[in-house]
Amino acid sequence: MDSHARPFLIRTIISRLHPAGTFKIPPLCPDMTFILQPTVRKALLAVCAIALTACTGLQADNKPGVPGQTATASAPKPAGTASYFEVLDLMAPGDAVRQSTELASTLTQAQQNPTSSNRLRYAIALGAAGHVSSNPVEARRLITELLAGEHDLTPQEVSLANAFLREFDARVALYADLARQREESERQLKSIEADGDRRYGALNAETQRLKKALAEAERKLEAVAEMERTLTPEGQ
């Protein structure tokens, strides 16, 4: 009901009250007239007041910003992924102080306020490539535990976490392969060095043997020459 129409309706109801305390309802036909006694009149006025109050309440509910209006709490907007990419930007190579500061900041937030998003940000910072403290193995473990337990990550954040999990898996596999190749190279190098040492030892032993054989041959030649000089008469 319009707020301007309510006073008019009240005045109309009051104007129809007779001085004797009766309320006259307009007849439906010329021969029909009802006179209401005071008790009935009071009940009718109470009903009218309740009806007007209800109309006022409905109108107030339909108007925005009216005091007393029940406010429906809006659902919180899902967190985006911009903050996670900001972490990656701060962990980019080029400034070791900036990297260590950001890593320490995300660790502190994850420890003091261990929400799902703070834990994910720390795992991303820890596993980011290009800084001395990069640890994709531990970062992979943190994200795996986070996704396996109860969390309040949005679908976007879960997709981002899975993407980083795949990246860390690939890096861990790559690092393991590089470690195996390095170990194999070191083993082969040691084998070559050992083989070289063996060959050097064999060559040195052969050289010593030949030297001894040569010295023995020279000694024998000298002995033969000495015998020849002894057997040859002087003056010949």
C-alpha cells in the first residue's frame, strides 16, 4: 500500500464513526444498514491497524536501504590466482635478497596463519626455480599433503596447485636423471683413471724389466769381451 494512501484510509475509517461510538458500514443496498457496537468497533480497528502495519512492513522490505531491512550476507568472492603469480614474480632470478625475503615472508605467513592459500603460496615460493633454496621435492610434498587433506581452495586454486605439482614432478624426475648421469660419468671417469693407472703400472713394470734385461745383456757382452781379450795372445 502506498504511504500516501494510508492516512486517507485511516481518516475515512474515523469519519465513519458515529458520535455514539458506532461504526456505520455503507449499505450494500438501500435497505441494508449495520450499526456496530463499541466492542466490535474496537476489534475492527485493531484488525485494520494490524493490516496497515503488515502493509508497511512489506513496503519497507521492498525498499532498499530501509533501516531494519534484513540484509542478506553476500557470499565471499573466490580468491583469484593473481597473488600466486606475484609470488613467482618476486622469486624470479636476479635479486637474491628479494628472493630470500619473499621466501621468508611466505614461510612466516604459512606458520602464523596456516590457511590453505598461505600454505600453497609458500610451497610455490619454495619450489620456484632460480634461487639457492629451491627445493621442488619438499614443495611437491607440501602440495600433495595440502590437496590430500581438507582445504578451502577454489577450483581455480586447485587447478593451479595441480599444475605446479606436475611441474615439480617433472623437475624432480629431471634432477634425478641428471644425478644418475653425473654418477655414471664419475664412475666411468674413475674407471678410466683406474685403467690408466693399471696401464701405467704395466708399462712401468715392462720398462723396468727391459732395463734389467739390457743391463744383463751389457754385462754378458762385457764378460765375453773380457774373455776374448784374455784368450787372445799379446802382440796379435
